[in-house]
Amino acid sequence: MKNKTSFLPQEGEARPSRCPDNSAFKQQKLPAWKPQLTIASVLSSFFLIGAFCLSVGVCLILSANSVREIQIDYSDKCSDCSKLRENSSNWNKECQCSVNFTLKEDIVGDVFMYYGLQNFYQNHRRYVISRSDAQLLGRNVNIQKSYCAPFTTYRNGTPMAPCGAIANSMFNDSIDLFYNLNSSVIQVPLLKTGNSWWTDKNVKFRNPKSYNLSSAFAGTARPPYWQKPVYLLDEEDERNNGYVNDDFIIWMRVSAFATFRNLYRRVRHIRQFTDGLPAGNYTFHISYNFPVTKFKGRKRVILSTVVWSGGSNPFLGIAYVVTGTAATLTGFVITAIHLKLRKKKTYFQK
């Protein structure tokens, strides 16, 4: 075995240098842009940024204000159904209510129908993780090892499909819109597919592979609060069933706030509704299934158009206006300080 001292440099040997190589990169001599900040460049930057943000903010606010929107809160108007749903033993009893409203002006363009919930906290940590992404991809997985508990299996061992608290609490009110024209009642044609993101429909959610959905979900059971199994969510369109159902996909995208809205339907442009919704009297026929009384929540239906900047949310425009105002005021403050110091400098030079 070598002596430890043999690893040390002997007398007369050169010690290894710790200095970095004499290259432009390691010696930090690469070409660099070193701006010389002058009062003119600083002030022009602040005022240009302020003008840009203010102009963009005003355009966004005007665009958001041009959105046509009507909101109908039906929490109190369907009070009888709400009382019925307070008792969980009445889960299989149907309850319907109607809400009338009037459009004073035509809503022209693409019309979207949303359902809105208030005081429903989807951002709780245990609620957010209560799902099995592997199961939603159509894989045969052991959901006992997932975060779906306690909504994983029934006492007899039958697994739930889909599992988790998010899926179990899915919004299940059915909402139909009718147009009252003179003495006739016309149902407004609504589109229930094409409302989810392409990545959700084709990447994040997939049905188990089988010759039909009922056999694919054999051996599983619906979540406790559901009225029908997952493969019968849309009895009119077989392609909109299972984990790729649009309503289910949209619900599984949880909200960050307690008050939120989700896209429910789109108005189909045919017959009297080619250009949108004409002015007149309308009626919402609601099959009331989703209880909100216990958590002091409220439900509403929203009919809205969209513009190039999105919906009727003015937040982005206000943010731009605030940023532009702050930049402009900062420019004026710097200008005042500069003029004051220049006057002092001129005074002392005299």
C-alpha cells in the first residue's frame, strides 16, 4: 500500500494550478451589451410602457364590456326541488322546475350556455388529488393504491368507475332551453359535444378497449351520488359516453375559486336560431339533481357570447390599466426628481 504522503507533490514538482483556463468564456471576456442608462432613455421607457399598457387595457375592457350576457339564478326559484334533494334518500326521485325570462334584444353570434356554482370549493388539496389519472386513461389499475379514497370501492369490493371525490360530486342538473313564440313552444337546439379541449378528449381521457362500453366497464359500479353508470352518461350519442363524455371532462378540470362557471352547451345555428337567440320570451326546463343547500351554495345558468379577447371577464384589461398607470406615474415622479436635482446642481454651480 502506498504511503499517503506519496500523493502529495514532491520537492521540485509543480503544483497543479486552480486558475481557470485563459479563455474568453472562463475569463468572462465575451462581448456583452452594457447599456448606458440616461435620464432620456429611462423616462422614454417608462412612458412608452405606460402608453402601451394603457391602450391595450382600454381595448380589453371595451371588448369585455361588449359581451352580451344574461345570468339566471335558479337556487330560490327551484326551492321545492332543493328541499327534496336535502334528503339523500330521495336521490332517485325526479324533480323538475321551470324558470322564465325575457330577452329584450337579440343575442347575435355564437351563444354559449354555462352553469355556475357559488361557494363550492374545488381547490381543497384532498379534493384536487382525489382521482386516478391512470383509470381515466382506460387502464386496468388497482384504485386502492390511488388517492381516490374513500370513493374507491363499495363494501362488497366492487370498484367505482370513475373513482374519487371529484367524479362523485359531478354536476348533474339537466337544463333545456325553450323559445316561446306566440302560442308555440320551440326547443332551442343545443350542442353537447365539442365543448372540451382537444388534449383532454384525445390525450388525458380514454375509454377501456372493448367491443362495447358496457362490457368494458363490467365489474364496476357508478359512484354513490350518480344516477346512472358512466357508460350511459349520454344515451343519445354513444361516442359521448364513458370517460370521454364532454360534461364529465369539463367537470374534472377543477376550479381555483369557490365561484366558477363551466361550459355546458352551445346554441346550434339552425332554423330561427341561425344568427343566435332572437329577442322574446324563454323558459329554462331544469331537472334538479345537484344539491347546494348544505354548503350554502347557489346555482345559476349563464347565456353569453364571446369576443376576440374571450368572455366578459375584465380582469386582464384592469391589470393592464393598473400597470400602465403605475409606469406613467413612475415616469412623472422620476421627471420631478430629476428636475429638482438639476436645479440644485445649477444653484451650487453659481
